[in-house]
Amino acid sequence: MDTNLIYCGDSKDILSRFPDKSVDLIYADPPFFSNKAHEIIWKNGAETKVYEDRWKGGINVFIEWMEPRIAQCHRVLKDKGSMYLHCDWHANAHLRILMDRIFGDTNFQNEIVWYYKGAGVSPKRWARRHDAILFYHKGQRMVF
């Protein structure tokens, strides 16, 4: 296994090749359960990124899809390892419960709020202008 690298891709596939307790830190940025199709055109106009974030069957299907991926993350983390899971209001509460189940609720460390500008204003509710990053550690002696 190569070290000092950033691996990008589906954690279920990539981490299946990793040995148990071999990773110090995981940052995961999964789909957000937005139920939208996304098309992003980068500022230079040269690249378009298109992906679907739709889940037939609702939040339970999304959480069932997430569970083996987070379980793989837990499996490969060293006992002193930490995981950061990026999400937003669409599935934050559900993912927190899933992370509590896999990592143990006593291993929850904090919820980091990532505030950003530019979200639209709605006359029906407060503006949604933040994401959450759930921070968990695996064992009793984590490295911060």
C-alpha cells in the first residue's frame, strides 16, 4: 500500500484493498442526499462535472448505501485515527446516528460548522448557509 497519498473515489471500493487499522485520518465528502441532478461548469468553462444525487426509496436507501462505506472507513482506521464526514442539512441527523452506531456515540468529538455566503434567501425559512463536518475518533487514545 502506498503511503502519504490522497485517495479519491468510492471508499467502499478503494478501502477494500487496505489492511485493517492502517489509516490515520479520513475525510469523506459523500453525496448530500439533495435529490437533485448537478451540473457544475468550472470558472474557465473548460470542464463540466455532472452527477446525480437522487435516491429512489428516500433517506433509508441513502443511509443503507452509506453504511458499508462508513464501516470500511472504521475498519481501516487505526485505533488512534480520526474521521471527518462532510454533510449538510439533508442527511446530517441520519448520518450522525449512523456514525454513532458504527464508531460509538462516545467517540463523537464535535460538529464543525462550515459557514458560507451566497445561498439564496427564502421568504419561507431561514437561509441554509452552512454545511456540517462530523468529527469522530476510533479509539481511546486519538491523535488530534
